Amino acid sequence: MIGLQIEENLLQNESEYFSAVIMVIDAVSYSKHMEVNPGATLHAIQSAEKFVEDAITNNGGKVFNKAGDSLLLIFEDPVAALKLATEFQSHIVTANSSDQHKICLEFRVGINIGEVTRSGKDYLGDGVNIAARLETLSQPNGICVSKSFYDQTSSHSDFEFESLGTQKIKENKFKAYDVITPWYQKRGKRKEIFAFASVVAVAVVLILASLFSGELTKLIRDDDKIRLAILPFDISELPSNQKYLASSMQDDLIVDMARIDKLLVLATNSTEQFKNGIQEQEKIFKLLSPNYILVTKARSSGEEIKITSQLIDENGSIAWAENYDSNITKIDTIQKKFEIDLVGGLGLDSDTTLATLDNSSVTINPIAYDLFKRGRASRDREKSRNLYREAIAIEPNFAAAHSSLAINMSYGFVGKERNAMGSIEFDTFKMEALNHARYGVQIAPGDPLSHYGLAFVHYQATELDEALMSASKALDIDENNPLCLMIMSAIKFGLGQYEEVLEVADRLRLVDPLNSSNGLTIEASAHFALTNYQTALALSAEANDRNPNYVRAHIIMIASNWALENTDDAAWQYEELTLTDAGANLEQFLRTLPWPKEFKTKLAEIFYDINASS
């Protein structure tokens, strides 16, 4: 036990430091709840505060600061603090399960023992700062504690703890523990996929080309899921006004197949790089390591579309093949048959699988669905946005259209489109995007892509706690969804959890072996933040090769070269960047990015030095 007496310490000089138990309690997604139901949210906050204030008198503690939806507490006894924390979370979980509650407001709790000093009625110091960091690390309804607190309580209480290892949040490194409660949800563990003893730039690029060898291939083979690579449909023989129909069929096929438990569908990003189908099958099996590849060709015959599809196994043998004919106005009618036949060819046609496919069948107004397909296929963001709006006007409960429109709009939260808006216009625009994303979740709460859409919009708006909650829900539904893994890695980076970014990247490579320029850039950014500059340079250079117009990759490549003292390369790359729209006003572009503040500050300093050296 620590011998802290709160009232005595109130009499100490404000400059003196002493050891204290500090607890931070904070509401999850407070701003979102306030937007939806401010009255009920305020009532829930006040109810939570009253519970704490009533309970703390019996636990020798004191509330010393209230900041909106947060409470800061100081205690004499760490066991008493832990008792109050568990009682509080139990009260909240029980209250949220009651039908009488209009909203379910959740809280995170962080507890630390550390040095603090008194400042008026407030307390300051690392003891408070670490408790605040632990609160952000806590799960909703959870309690996260420091090693100093764990050491003081683990042998003096009946509580059990789960070690989270060493954590780094906003430049603070510390060991953390979850308190195991009856409602505790175990966090996902990292799969040890890659063991890079040392990495240099050339080696990284080679690894990117041969990821699925050795231990990783063994890991994949030990997995009981069938790995399926759905190659891009060959639509070269379709007229331009019909190509979107076949492309949309491919998109729907990937989404529907991914819902099947025993099937792991590889990400479109990896498969779309092989447009020559059967001619590249040897390369595909080597780089992606699938059990099967699906090769499909679409042909036009007047008002008819003919679909030919083949399932090829690792030996190059055709495991299944089928032909389909449909009028262009009724192409959706063959989608379900195609999918049922395919799962039969894979040997997965159980009642459970067929029920999964039946639940995914489209029951949307065909005109609205056609507009949605056109929007999804278009590369013109404004055109897509208008098509999604038209689809929603016809079919208001079209979840995918709401989510897609929200994602489309959120791209305007950063860069050129954002800079053209005034603050009021932007706030209105952002709220519309969030409302569409939330409605998508309301309509389809069991669809991971609905939660992904909401996570993406929150991320673009730099509302990272809310984004993390939505991304976690998406991955709870489908832990292998590449889009959901991608946004999770971006969110983790935005929160400054760089090691966890690399953990998610490991998981992502199982379904997206070749990774996208976006994924490579996020991974490169995490390595840069961890001062692994060679790796950061290799990954960002690869991302830049994949997409020379991707400004974020260009930024990390320049910064990595500068950190490695490749000053000439950094200088000419920086000059190239300044010729782009984003590079012409780089400071403003950086300011709008949902990246950690200290990370953006470091980049700004590098660009200042490059400018000065020129």
C-alpha cells in the first residue's frame, strides 16, 4: 500500500511532488451522442457523475477535476480505487442493458500511481498524464492500469489482470494491463507472421515481391479456410455502356463470397494486378498463395451478356466451370445462381453457406441498384455522388448507397475540396456525410461495410476515438475484411499507436499480399515514426511507384530520404511535390490530414529545412 493522505497533501506547497493514485474516467463518443440526443446524453453524464460522487465517499477518494465528459479522481488506497472503478463500470453496463435508457453511453477508465503536484484544487504531473494515456488505451466499458498500479494491487485483491505489454502513446512508453471483469472482452493477439531481424531498403522491396514463402506460407496452409483469388473480370469485349454491369457483378461476388466463414477472399487490390487471367496463373499462385483462382470473361451479343467462369486449382486443373446468359436488363438474376454454383464448385454448399448467400440477396429497387452500380464504377467523384443521391431518392433504405455516398463525401474533408469551403459550409457538409454513414449502419448493422463507412468518415474528420469504435465493430463482424483492416491501421496511426499499425499490417497481408499504395504508405509512416527510416523509404518508394499521384506516399519518401541524409534526392522530390495542388500549399494540406500532431510537426520541420537548404 502507498501511504497517501489526501487532506494532508492539500496543505503541502504546490511545488512539492508526491505519489498518488490517479483515475481518469471519460465517455466514449460523447460528441456523437450529443449530436443525436443532447438531452439524454447530458442526463447520462450527470447520472454517471452522481454515482461516482456517491460511491467515492466510501473509498477514500476525491474528484479534483471535471472536464466536460471527463472526471479526474485522486485516491489514498489503490485497491479502493480499483473497487470504485469496477463498481462504476458494472453500474454503467447494467444501466445500458435496461430498456429505460434512451442511449447507451459507455466509459473508459485509466488508473495510474505516479508523481503529482498540487496546483490550486487541481493536480498535475506524469501521474496524471499517464492515467490519461491509459484511459485512451482502455476499451469501452474497460479499465486499463499501469504497471505501478498493478504491482500495488495484484497481490492485495481478488482481481485478475491481462498484460498488454509495453505501450507507446504520444511519446510515453509504459507497461499496461487490462482489468478482467465479467463483461471483459479479450483483445485480439498479434499473429507472428514476419520476423525481420534487420531490414534494408533493397531487402524490403524483395520481400514485397515474395511475401508468401517460408513461415508465412506455412501459416496460410495451417489455416482451415479456403483462399480464393477472384481475378478481374475480362470485359474487353463488352461495349462501354455495359462494362459497369460486369464490373459490378464482380464487386458483388467478392462481397458475398467474403461473408462465407470457410472462405478467405483475397483483396481486390492484390488480384486486380493480374488482368491476363490464366496466362498469369503460375505467378498468381506463387505471389498470392491461393487454393483456387476464379477466371471470368464477359461477352456481349446485342442485348445479351454471356458470362463464362472457371475455377482453377493449384495444379492448373479446372475444378469447376459454367456459362451464363442474361439480358442486360436482368443481369442480376444470374448473380445468385452464379454464386450458388461457385460455392458448390468449392465444396462449400452446406445449408449454412446457402443461407448466408440467401441473406445477401439484393432486394433493392432495380433502377436504384443500377444507379448505385454506375456510381460505384465511375471514377468521377462528383458524378458518383450524384448517382448515389439519385439511388437513395428512389430507395431511401439502401444501406450501401448511404455508406458509399458518405465515404465519397468524406474525401472532401482534406485537400483541395476542403480548402474551398468556409467553416460553416464544411460543418454542414461533414454532418451530412456522417448522417448518411450512421443511417447506413442503422439499416444494416450486421454488415461490416456499413461500420467501415462510418469509421472512414470519422477518420477523415479526425474523430479518431469514434472511428476506432466503428472499425472495431466492423472487424468483430469480419476479422479478415481488407477494407476494415486498412482503416484500422490508419486509425491506429492517427492515434500514434505505431507498433499496433504494424500488427494490423501483418494481418492485412494475409488477405492483401501485395498491399495497396495506401496500405504501404501507412506502414511506411509507422516505420518513419519509429525511426526505421530505411524501411520507411523502401515502402513509400514502392507506394509511389504504384501510384505516382499519391501525395502522402511522396511526403513520407521525401522525409525518409532527408532523415537518411539523402539530401539531393529529398530536394528534387520536394521540388516535384510543390508542383502538385497539395504540394503548392503543403502546410495547409498537412494540417487537414488525420495524422498525429507531433508527426506532422516533424514533417513540417523537415520541409522547412529542405526549403532553407535550397
